[in-house]
Amino acid sequence: MKSIAIEQTREMLCEVCRAVIGQKPYLTEVDSKIGDGDHGIGMAGGMEKAEKALTDKTDFDSVNEVFKTMGMAMLNSMGGASGVIFGTMFLGGIKGKEKMTELTCENFPQIMRDALEAVKKRGQAQRGDKTMVDAFEPAVEAMEENRNSLEEMLEKAANAAEQGMEDTKKYVAKFGRAKSLMERSVGYQDAGATSVAIIFKAMKDYVEKAD
Ligand code: ADP
Ligand code: MG
């Protein structure tokens, strides 16, 4: 599959919402090891609002509008650092872009690359700082390197995000509550990186089924 239409893009992001909501207890558990334990609650709450917004609205005129609806619902409902960071994950890539009527092997990596750069600009985190960037950046690179089909692109991206999430165990936290633990944060995976791995896996699962 080289592309998906606006409606399939909407369905794919709904699948992302349901996957994160389903992993709420797991995300909470991961965040409670070195964070304050609210990541699952925050993410699931934002994704519930996003799924509702994506379901209530029926007349999306572009892929841009689908991403915007998702990101705005998260930004407006989540609050805190992760509301801005994860809202930007869906908003940053469409900002200033012409309307797209399908999601393709060419424009999808560009959308996610621009979203990543917007997240990094907002949050000032670099790879190795033990944040969601550690999963997001390798996933975007995998997308850029695998443009033959959406299935292959998202399979590689989901694997890269999962590996990036695993790698956060090795890092010392530089942001959020975990920062105060310093070396004691080593050995535990980052909650936000875990969310990114879940998000990419859900997109992979969707395109696999949509075949
Ligand atoms: P809070 O830190 O406000 O409790 P959450 O627990 O919902 O928010 O989210 C924490 C996650 O947000 C972290 O695990 C990390 O991945 C991500 N995060 C926090 N600050 C930043 C940042 N500056 N840049 C990128 N990601 C960040
Ligand atoms: Mg937290």
C-alpha cells in the first residue's frame, strides 16, 4: 500500500487512541517507577477526548484536519508537559502545510519529521535525555529510510520506537520529575517513550489490517 485516504487516516488515529487507552494501567505503572505516575491517566484522558473528536466530526476535508483534530483535543485536555509534547506530535507536522488529500509514503515521513523537530524545539530534549524523543526520533528515521510501502514503513518505525523505548533504560533522566533521581533513573524505561512505541505499533497494526 502506497497511500491511505482521509477516512483511513481518521480510522488509523482512532486506533492509536484506543491502543493508548487500553494501555493506561501499563503507562501508569511505568511512570510510577521514576515519575509521578500520572502519565497513563494523562495520555488516556487526552486520547479519549481525541477519539471522541475524531468520531463526532464526519466531514474531514484533508489529512491535515485529521491530525489537527487529534492534536488539538490532546493539547486542550491534557495539560502539563506531556499535553504540549504529545499535542505537538500530531500538530507540529501539518503546521503551515498545504491540504493533503491522502497520506503517502512521501508525505507521511515528512509530517512526522516536522512533528519531531517541533517537539524538540518545544521541549529542548535531545536523544539520550530519557524522553519520548528517544523513541520518536528513531521511528521517524526508519520511516524516511523505508518508503516502499506503508506496511513496511510502519513496521520498521514501530520496531525502531520499541528499541528506542528499551534504550531509555540506559539513560539518566534530564527532564521532568525523574530528573531529580539522576543516576537512580537508570534501569527504568521512560513513560513518554513507551507511549510513542504504543502509538507507532497501533499505526502499524492499522495498515496491516487495512491491506
Ligand atoms: P509530567 O512529567 O508532567 O508528569 P507525564 O507523566 O504525562 O507528564 O509525561 C512525562 C513524559 O513526558 C516523560 O516520560 C517524557 O517522555 C515526556 N517529556 C517530558 N518533558 C519532555 C521534554 N522536555 N521533551 C520531550 N519529552 C518530554
Ligand atoms: Mg508524570
